[in-house]
Amino acid sequence: MRILQVKHRRKETVEIMGQHGSSGKVLTLSSMHVLDTLFKERPKARLQQHQAYNEWTKAPVHQSTVLTLNGQRIIRQSKQIFAAII
């Protein structure tokens, strides 16, 4: 499992975690770049370039997804709902 960490100029952290079934593996993408990407045009095209995102999308739909900004939880929804956002 690959973990991406991209430093943003303001050094804020965004974590997107997808739980992979019963294995307990958690995939984390950390950076403001990820958060910025979520709300821009064609975000999926950019996120799909990352191996970590591709692995995360293979997680079961019923698994929860958590989006945090500086440790504060912003979104906690099912992966299906989260996928609709991006």
C-alpha cells in the first residue's frame, strides 16, 4: 500500500481514509492538494493518476470514508456518497 504525502504551502493536512474490508488496512492521502482537487473541474482525472487513489476505489462501497482537515472531521459518509462528491 502506498501513502501519498504532498506538502501544501500552508502545511495543512487532509486525510482521506478508506478501510479495506476485514484486513484492517487504511489508505491515507494527505495534502491540501487533495482537498483543493475535490472541488475543482475534472477532479477525478487528477486523483486517478495516483496509485493510492486507485487502490482506495477498490474498497467495498459500504466502508466508511473520512475526510479531515487539520484533524477536524469534515465528512464521514459511505464511499458511494463520497464518490458522488468527486
